[in-house]
Amino acid sequence: MREYSTFYIGGTWADPADTRTFEVVNPATEEVCGKVASGSAADVDRAVDAARRAFPEWAATTTQTRIELLRRISDEYRKRRNDLAAALTEEMGAPAALAGGFQVDLGAGHLATAIEILEGFAFEQRRGDTLIVKEPIGVCGLVTPWNWPLNQIAVKVFPALAAGCTMVLKPSEQAPFSGQIFAEILDGAGVPAGVFNLVQGDGLGVGAPLSAHPGVDMVSFTGSTRAGIEIARNAAPSVKRVTQELGGKSPNIVLDDADLVANVGGAVATLMNNSGQTCSALSRMLVTRARMDDAAAAARDAAAQLSVGDPTGDVALGPVVSGAQFDKIQALIRKGIDEGATLVVGGTGRPDGLTKGYYVKPTVFADVTNDMTIAREEIFGPVLTILGYDDIDQAVDIANDTDYGLAANVAGADLDRARAVARRIRAGWVTINDAFDFHAPFGGYRKSGNGREWGEFGFEEYLETKAILGYAPE
């Protein structure tokens, strides 16, 4: 049983303002595996005050000073890899191979990217007689989700540190263990007092007062669209900057010249990685109507190969994060069946042999139309919907017919043709044949959010732009 009773505020492990705690449930066992101190507005006030006091000195540090801190953090992060991986498996059910691999590696990748950007970043630029200066925005409130905890903490904390900002982090109350270890890593690396602060708790107790706090200059939030709207409302009276990475219902257009079996098989494995709990998951696969049956067969075969079970073992899929998430997914699977989609594999209930834990069957629907609930709502589980199209124009129309716009993929052998289709998709992160780049800006259109993370574009979100006119007159 893990117990975390203190917050990281002003460079010390501080007792919370009161003794309230919340329980963390292991989704594989449905048993309580930890108790964590639950913060309040008073704790937020202390953390923001510490960050405000630390900001002037940290903002004035040299690029080299920040690089040296980030490198020390990298060393500490490497030492704690196993601890982080174990925490992820316990708190949100990530299989051991995924937790110790890509989940931890994403955090390390964003750290390396922040160092690389900082080494070559121009904080000042002359344009004629005007000097353009990039300055740290100030104190940042960082609110992160449970599905890719280290990725989302790293993609906010590291660029904020590199830019010269100070911050208060609120990890998800469903995945607090990894956030606590992350704070220990920064403490071990010698982050200056008040530059990084951690307050655990829920959205009402910590997230709301943090986003509304007049001492916070910027809020970066990742989570549901519903919660993102509330964050924006809370932040509006103080006119602080708000960046949000929210939900998605992302299309994967498989062109008629693509290797169907390879693309469908790869797409199933990628979508169902992390039990489908990925905001950018390519959950709507579009294939030509003539290839629908072949696509369904390939998806069925790929899903059948995915093992589901105890995440501490050698399995592809663990449980989803909670009972509430399990119930939501089950209801949406039932909705797909009731609305007439063809259930290819999976369905409601737990996989055979699993009587405990929030395990979901890898599920594929074919013959889906874009007006069905399973094609409109973000399921956030291991559920793939396959839709048919007659021509490219219709494929693009279906892809763009969504309230979201976070991600998309175009699969095809003819690169020029795939490029042309990619240009027409209204989404912020569009890959061609599943390409990947840590430096590419990540973020969405419409209800998928605003602002960008990853790489230099994410770095810029933590900076203000100042123009000093007449700086170098004739």
C-alpha cells in the first residue's frame, strides 16, 4: 500500500492544509492500492506563492543554467525508470512492457527534446531598429491526465522549465503515484526552491482554484473536453493564457493502394495499445467499401492476437483505468450493436477467464456510418470502428465530419496522393503512414483544444513576446 501524505512546495515536502486523503484503486484487482493527501485552495495558494517568489530569479537564469538542471533531471529520471514503470502499472493498469517502455520513454524523449531546443533557441532577435524578446510567461498551472501520465507531465514541465517559468503541477487523482515520483526526481536533481511545486488532489479541490488563481499566468490542461471548458471558464476572469489538449475521434484513411492487411493489423495494435486510452487514437478507420469485408477480417485476426490480462505479466492489454471508464465503454459497445453496426470481434463483458478487474474485450465494428454514436463519441477504450467510403472526396468529408480535430493518419503507397489527402484533413496532428516526430507540434482543432505541445511550438506556449522599438536607432 502506497501512502503519500505530503506535497512538494517551495523546495520542501510540506504537510497539506488539512488531513483529507483520497484512495487509489488498482484497476487490475479493483482493490485500494494507495492513499494520497488531497489538496485544497489553501495548498494551491501556498504553492502559487512559492512559485511567484521563485520566478524573478529563475527567469533571469542563463540558458546554460537551465540546460544543466535539465541534464541533472535526465540523470535522476534514468535512475528511477523502474520505479516509474511500476507506479504506472499499479495506478492505471499499463502492461509492464508498455509502462517500462513507451510510457517512460515518452517522458525521456520530451526531456531530450527540451534540452535540444534550448541549446539553439534565440530568445532575442533584431528586426531593423526593433528588438524582439521572448520572455518566460510567469507562473504556470499544469493539470495532467491519467492515461499517459509521464508524457503529459513531461511535455508541460520540461518546456516550462526550459523557458524560465515556475509552476504548480496537479497530476490526475487517478494516477498520482507517477507524479509523486516525478517530483522526487526533480527534488533529487536540485531544482531551485519554488520553481517546481506539486499539489495532489481532484479537479474541484485543486484544479479549479489553480486555474482561477490570479497569481497564475498560464494554465496548460490535458483531459476531457468537458473539463477543459470548465478550466477555461475559471481562467477567464484573470485573462490568463489557457492551452488545452482535449478529446479526439481521429480518422485513419486507408487509401486503395495501401497494403490493407498490414495497415489494418498495425492500426488495430496501435489503437488498442494502452487499452485504447489515448486521446489521439485513430478510432475511425476509413476503407473503400469494396474492401470492407477484407478490412474486417484483417482487423478480427489482429484483435484475436492481442492478449489481455494481468498487467504485471507479459500481455498486450491491461485493464482500463476505472470502473466508471469500464461502464462507459460497455455502454458504448452496446450502443454500437443496437444501432446496427456489425460486431466483428469482442463485444460486451470481460474477456474469457477474467472475473475481476476492469478488462475490456478488444472490439471491432464494421459497416459503421458516421452518424452512429460509436463514430461520434470518444470511447477511450479498445474499440475500433470501420467506415466505408466510395471516393477520396467522401473519405475526406467523413474524416472532417466530427466535433473534434486532434489527429489523423493517411495510409497509402503513392506519397504524393497521400500528401494531398493529408492537406485536406482538419486536424492538428496528421501523419502519413504512421510517421512520428518529437519536434512536430501536437494539438487540435475545434473541441480538441487550442495551443500546441511538443517541440519548439510547445516551448513557445510558455513565452511572451516583447517588442522594444527604437532599440537600435540610426
